[in-house]
Amino acid sequence: MNPRRRSPDIAIEIVSEDSHERDYHTKRRLYEEAGVREYWILDPIAGRHEFLRLRGGVFESVTLDQSCYFVSEALPGFWLNVNWLHADPLPDEMDCLQQILAGPPPARRRNATLQLECLASPLLHSRGAAGTGAPTFQLNRCLRRIPGRAETRARFDHRMHECYNGGRHRP
């Protein structure tokens, strides 16, 4: 490879009947040697996919979030629900794009909510001095740092309401 040329950040191959050996072996080796950061192998014939990341000059398989979300490191903010690749019929491209642009995959948003709920639970149950609003202030500071915070905020408003009212729902 020409030392002046940079390698691509991502290489994506869609396997066909006559490219199986090239895509899974030959190109994998070539892309690894060239320093490609991510190599995605999409195989519609076998109904499988493989996402590889370059670590220390060697491709390693990427574990998917919640078994179905690939989150790219080479393309910040991009993620892919691999179920979209095997759906019949295929999902609407604009719907998929809107979901991607909305932020992290839904599984990561749920995990962030659950993690924050566990961390904030003591805040919700210890109201501090009567009427000071200290737990709410601390929770708001945490929520500002979380992607998808509007959805998270709505869940916490509901949870805080339940905690402050002894578990009774009041409109």
C-alpha cells in the first residue's frame, strides 16, 4: 500500500455466492493489513453478519448490544439493528435512518434509564429537608448527561411522583 494513502475507516462487503471465500478470508486479511478500523461482512445468503474491529493490528469480532445492535466506533453515532438486515419485507429506510439519528440504540437508552434508576433510587427515597427539592436538583443534573434524556426524564418524573406519594398515583 502507498504510504501516502490512508486506509478507509470502514469496509463493508455483501457476500454473494461467488464471493464467499474472498469476503470472509482474502479481503479480511487485506483489510486487516491495510489498517481498516472496522470490517462488516453481511451475508444475506447464509442469513448471518460479522462485524470486526481492528485491535492491535488484528481483527476481533464485535459483540452486539442486546444481541441485535451493532454500534460503530469508526462512525460515531451510527448503530445498526441487525434484525433489519434479515426482515422480510425490509424495513423502511427513512424509518431506520430516523431511529439512528434519534440517538443511541433503544437497548442502550433502556440500560441508561435502568442504571440511572438504580443510582437515583436513594435520592428518590430520601427527600432531604422537607420541601428543599435537593433530590430533584441532583437528579436533573444527572439527566442532562444522558442521551435520550427526554424519555428518561418522563420515566423519572413518574417514578418520583410514585415515591413522593407513597406509591399512590395522583394525576
